[in-house]
Amino acid sequence: MSNLSSKPYQIGYALTPKKEQTFIVPSLLSYASQNGVVLTKIDPTKPLIQQGPFDCILHKLYDSDWKQNLQDFASRNPNIPIIASPESIDILRNRISMLETVSKLKINNTGVPKQITITEVTGLENLKLNFPLIAKPLDADGSETSHKLHLIFDKDGLNNLTAPLVLQEFVNHGGVVFKVYVAGKYFRCVKRKSLPDISEEKLVNLKGSLPFSQVSNLAAAGGGEGCKFEKTEMPPESLVKELVEGLKEELRLNLFNFDVIRDGKNKENYLVIDINYFPGYAKMPDFESVITDFLRDVVHKDINCGDN
Ligand SMILES: Nc1ncnc2c1ncn2[C@@H]1O[C@H](COP(=O)(O)OP(=O)(O)OP(=O)(O)O)[C@@H](O)[C@H]1O
Ligand SMILES: O=P(O)(O)O[C@H]1[C@H](O)[C@@H](O)[C@H](OP(=O)(O)O)[C@@H](OP(=O)(O)O)[C@H]1O
Ligand SMILES: [Mg+2]
Ligand SMILES: [Mg+2]
């Protein structure tokens, strides 16, 4: 469906340089403009109301000046959709509130790993969690450190952690993580390599902790032991759909992905381990058309972006 007969839709975007580099790529810009959607860079340090005009705002910035800038724009332009509301994005910037949304859904055969928040790294002797654990920074704010995780094999591994953090039970899942990308009405589930299982026998010989980062982006991750990756079955479509619909409603977000693993001890059971606002869509096949269709749906108000 082209938009060439009428004026192109103007989408203003405000992104970090890293996000701009991976998302605002020539293939997206040209596909979008051929289909009546023009993406224009916003200067977030200047008032939004002095820029544009825009039919829609797309952003992934978190600082308070930007939030104020957005709010001023929204109060003057209540009918211009903003993707997405800072309140919704903030739910995903904290790894506890992020996964609470999944627990609230109460969908059969889905859940989250057992986890606790640690605000001080002392007095961790009587944790009600079983090793191995994963330590994750509490803030998922897009910084490099927010992706620096640790596998913790025993009590010694709990030394030298930096609070605030989340300690989450590591769940064996066959070395494959399912990433579900959502863009409005569209969703797609893809397989990625993950951390390999840690058997009880292996655990005996594993001491302390092991740092790791963005494992699903590494081609070499997982795999070992006969590489079952290709043979791994996808989760049931109905379950993925239920999670997508539930999370969209609970979070009031349209652009996100979530990571799901299949519990090795109970293969019917799926655990959500991470949810990300506005993830790396360019890794998805056909991302140019998916994003263009989504932006058009937003401007047409076929999709509701929340508050305004
Ligand atoms: N509880 C868990 N049990 C087993 N493996 C896990 C668990 N939590 C995380 N992992 C593994 O670690 C990887 C990174 O964890 P997570 O997705 O929480 O981090 P992230 O830095 O937020 O990732 P992203 O780059 O997707 O934002 C997962 O993709 C998965 O391979
Ligand atoms: O650095 P922050 O703002 O947290 O965002 C990251 C997400 O957390 C990741 O999930 C994205 O990678 P995936 O699309 O593989 O999940 C990752 O994708 P990218 O590295 O391709 O941009 C980022 O969007
Ligand atoms: Mg993840
Ligand atoms: Mg994440």
C-alpha cells in the first residue's frame, strides 16, 4: 500500500547515536520514502514544538530534559502519536518491574525465573535461590554495563558484585533462546544461540563467577555438544501470541521484543527472561516493510500508542 498520492507522513525520530546507526539505515529510509513515510532526525536538545511538523514521534531516549520536551510537545499536540510513552518505557528499564508484567498475565505454561533484587552486596548468605544464578544489573538502561551479566556458580561467586542488581536462577533450556519481536500488529519469533545447559556434574567443577555479555548476538555462543540448534522446535504459536497480546496490553507498548526459554525440566513450560523496548529490528528479515507498515498504522490511528 503506497501513500504516494497524498503528502508523505513525517516521522520525527530521537535516538542515541548507536541506535541511529543500527536502525536508521539506507534500506529503511528508501523503502519508507517509496511508501510515503519520511523519517526525519529530531534535535532532542531543542524544543520539539519548534521542529517538524511531525505526524508521529519515535524515540528511545530517557533523560529528564527529553521527557519534559516530549511532555510539552504532547500537551500542545494531543493528537500526534508518540512512540512510546516514557511511563511504559520505564517499566522495561528495571529488570524487576519488567518481569512483573509477565507474572500479572497468568498465562498457562508461562512464567519467569525465580529472582530477587539486591540493593546491598553484603549479607548474601541465606539466599532462597538455587545455584547457578545469573546476576543482572537492575537498571536496563541501554548502557554497556546494563548488559554485563555474571553467571554465579557458588557462594564465592557472590563476592565483588555491584549493586543494585537482580539475582535470577539460571534455568537449563537447551542452549536456545527464542526472541519474539513485536511491532504493532506484527510479531515474529526467531531462534538465537544461548548459554549452554549446566548439569549438576558440571556445576561441581565450576567455581566463583563468569562474566558474559549479549550472548545471543554472538554467532559462536552455545552450540556445543552436537549443536541441537537447528533441530530445536519453536514454542507453540498460540502461546507466543497470547504472550504478545498480553504484554502489549499490560505494557501499553507496540515496539518491543522479549526473550523466552523452554524450561529443560518441564518442556511444556516457557519462561520470559528479558523484555526490551525498541530492540534491534534491523536483525529481522523484512524489517523495512514491517517498520514502515507499523508507522503508517500509527499515523492512521489503527494502532493506539497509549496516553495521547
Ligand atoms: N534465567 C536465565 N536462565 C538461563 N539463561 C539465561 C537466563 N537469563 C538470561 N539468560 C541468558 O543470558 C542472555 C542474556 O540475558 P538477558 O537477555 O537478560 O540480558 P540483556 O543484556 O538484557 O539482553 P539483550 O541484549 O537481549 O537486551 C539471554 O539471552 C540468555 O541466553
Ligand atoms: O542497548 P539497549 O538500549 O538495551 O537495546 C538493546 C536491546 O536490549 C537488545 O535486546 C537488542 O538486541 P536484540 O534485538 O538482539 O534483542 C539490541 O539491539 P541492537 O544492538 O541491534 O541495537 C539493543 O536494541
Ligand atoms: Mg535479552
Ligand atoms: Mg535486555
